[in-house]
Amino acid sequence: MNFVIELLEENKKYLERNVIKKNLMQVNMQKATRDLKKVSELKKAIKILKLKNRKQ
């Protein structure tokens, strides 16, 4: 379970860095909003998995 959480966190960090480094908010707003939506979904998934992991 910890491996999956770490993998999701890495993916989230990569997407966040990608949006910042490539100036996507100014260059391509649609791609930036898609990536940021993915980041928020990953945050939710990580939160849920961490809660389930603590309960076990």
C-alpha cells in the first residue's frame, strides 16, 4: 500500500512541476487546467489510501 501511495505522490509532484516549468497557465490554459485537475484527483486518492492504510 505504501508503494502505491509513494507512486501517486511522485506523479502528483511531476504534474505540478510540469505546469510550473513550462508556464502552461500562460502558454496552454486547457492543458494546464487538465493537469491541475489530475493533481487534485491524485490528492484525493492519496488521502483516501492513507486513511484506509491507517485503519488496517
